Amino acid sequence: MLNIQVFPVNMVEENTYVVSDDTHEAAIIDCGALYAEEREAILEYVRSRQLRVTCLLNTHGHFDHVLGCQWASDTFGVGVEIHIDELENYQRSASDMVAFLRRGVPFDLPTPVRLLEGGDTVQVGEHEFRVISTPGHTPGGCCFYCAEEKVLFAGDSLFRANIGRCDLPGGNLESLITSLRARVLTLPDDVVVYSGHGEPTTIGYERVHNPYL
């Protein structure tokens, strides 16, 4: 059984997830924790449940999803794993933050320890997550899918009745719609989708209600 805890963090309320199972191994997905109280909440959750963080996964490299990566890497002694086509976007996230918000905060980024590709798998305890490439919001955007538990961590590729914006550098609306239709909407209807912002949804709901799909 997977335990999924969401932490809405930073100035744009990005969803950082801590995912663990009965082995007490855990992954942190899209660690955007910026403020001290956000980081302390994540640390307290990990400590109180005696979890061992074994990987930091990123669906993409936008600033709001990586603000806490250096902290998490230093705190838990693990490295970032991100799609190979997202490396450039990840590396320029600080400058993109200034362009997007018209202000910035200093933050460091750890060098990724693994560059992922579609079809790769990541092991978290007894659970396997498959990497699904969903370029469009960003060039190397991806989702992490656990078939056993029927959960998908979609980052900003897919939201409830919406999709990620594609007007930022490297975005491509046609690519995002194509990849979602071909690789995500083919999943079972009861798969729960955990997005980078907002509330969860399901594949079945999106199949019927998402105007883009």
C-alpha cells in the first residue's frame, strides 16, 4: 500500500509529494519547499513515520517544482532524478523564475544523479513507478505511474479538467495533447492523478470532462 502525503508549498502553491510504503522507503516528488516552515513540515513527517527517503523525483524543472531540491538532497542524502530532455530547463530554473515572477530568490540546484527516459522505472520500496514522457508543458515533462496502486503523478502536464500551460519557453500545446492522449488517457479510468497544483482527479473524469482531451 502506498502512503501519499501532499504539501502545498511556496508562493504558487505547488504540490510536493512524499510517497512511501510499508518498507518505510520514500520518494519526494517535485520538492518545491522554499520556506523554513514548509521544509520543517516535510522533515517532521518523514521523521515521525521513520521513513527513509531513497530518491528525489522531478516531473519537470520549473522553479516552483525545484526550489527545495538542494535542501532535500542535503537533508536526506539522495540525488535528483529528472528526464534527460528536461536538464536544460532544470538548470535555468532560477532565471525563469525571475522572468515569470519579475522577482527571484537565490537557490541552488543539485546535479541530477540520474537522467530518465520514457519507459524507465524507479523503485520505491516494494513499488515500481514507470516513467511516462509527456512533453509539451516543458520539453522533458514526464509522469510517474504505479500500475499496482493505480496512481499517476502528473506534475503540470495534467490537471483536473485542464492541462499545463504551453506558452512558456519550450512549451508545445500540440505535443502535450498528443502525448496525453497516447500515453496517459490509455490508462484505466480509476487511476488517480496527482497534479503539480490543485486537487487530484482520475483518468476517467478527464476522459469525459477535460476540454483539451
